[in-house]
Amino acid sequence: MSNEKIGHHTHLKAEDLHEYVLLPGSPERVVEIAGYLEEAREVASYRGFMAYVGKLDGKCITVISTSMGCPNVAIVFHELLHLANGRSLTLIRVGTAGSLQRFVDLGHLTISSASVRDEGTTRKFVPPEFPAVADLDVTLALRQAARQMGYVYHLGVTHSKDAFDAEEPDKNKVPLAEANKQFWKMMTTANVLSTEMEGAAFFILAYINRENNVRAGMILTNVGLTWGGESFAQVEPTNEAAIRTALEAILILRQAE
């Protein structure tokens, strides 16, 4: 049996993990991101986790899908951490979200500075009072990149959840529908920008592993409107702006090294 180091769930090899990693949810978006890279090639595909390696300005980066939800993020994160074996990791989630503010329109970008932990995974690692905060350098690099490229973006707190279908009580049986409606109203009143399903796990796990030189940031394309207490509109995501911003942010971070 081979002694080669490989992720149990991702089947990613240690040699294919590079310092900068982009993490979309879907395998399809991995392929889309790979289209912006030089010499991109698929290096793993197992159990819904797809990985590519390609070059950005001559240096390799890794792109790997996490699928949906914080439990899957935790699996991918820990496999990347173990494969890195002490090497630095900069993780940038390139995802989609639903807007929680009227001024955050469809197609606008959200750069998350922190996440509301309305999910169960991170509670197995730290107590509810512990904040889920993005890395400052990664966040500022994403902001600088979005500014330079002229994209409409919003920087601030986002929300991570587990139960996507609970937002649609007209379609699904949701006994807590009225309580959920009040919760969404509270999120909107508190100026939470967008809602998604993975950010809290990225931020918590990266922060508690800071001694391993891990940092994380997140950029989202808003593809739904959730600010009225339910999902009002959804569009097929156009990911170009978020992808280009994330790639430019990597270049900015490299220059600062």
C-alpha cells in the first residue's frame, strides 16, 4: 500500500496543495475558476469534492469544492490542514449568498468581515460566544481588489445557516416559520449584509489554527433577495466578478509577502 499522503474524503494529494486555495461550493465552479488559470488540470474528484491546480501569474494555486454547509467545510478544512503539514495556507471562499439588505442588490459582491454563527458545526469546536472573524489581511486584499476592478461590493458581517429550505415556508412544512420571519427581520435590522452556508466554519477553524499559519477570507455573489423574511428572487449566479476579485486578492497578498 502506498505511503503517499492523500486526503481521505477529498483524495487530494499533499503535492497538489499549494499555499493559496480558492474554495467554491460546487464542483462546477471549480471548473469555472480553473478557466481563469494557466495550465489548469484536475487533480482529484471524489465524493463531490473536486480539485484543480493551475497557475496564477506563474505560481500554482489550488481550487477545491467544499459542497454545501459547514460540516463539509470542516471535513475539507482539516484535510487541507493535515496535508499542509505546517505549510502556510490562505483560504478564500468564493461563494454565493442571499442579500439581507435592500441596498445589496442581485449581482453585488459581499466581502465578509465576520459571520453570524447560526449553524451547528462550529459549536463542536468553540462556544457560541466565540466570534467567527475573517482574517484582516485577506479581507483588506479582497476589498482592494474589488475597488481596483470597479465592482460594486459591500464589506461587513454575513450570516451562516444550516436550514436553507426553512426560508421557504410556502413550499416546505416549517412549524417555526413565524419565529424564522422575526429572526430574519432582526438580522436585517442589525445590518447583516448577506446569508450563506459555509463562512462561519471557515473563519472559526482558520482562527483557532492560527499557529499553523492558516488564514481565511470570503467573497460572495448575491444571487437571491432574503431581506423581506423569505427568498424573494433568485438568479443563476454570474461568478466572474467574485472569481476575478479573489484572484486579484491573491496577487495583492503575494506582493505583500
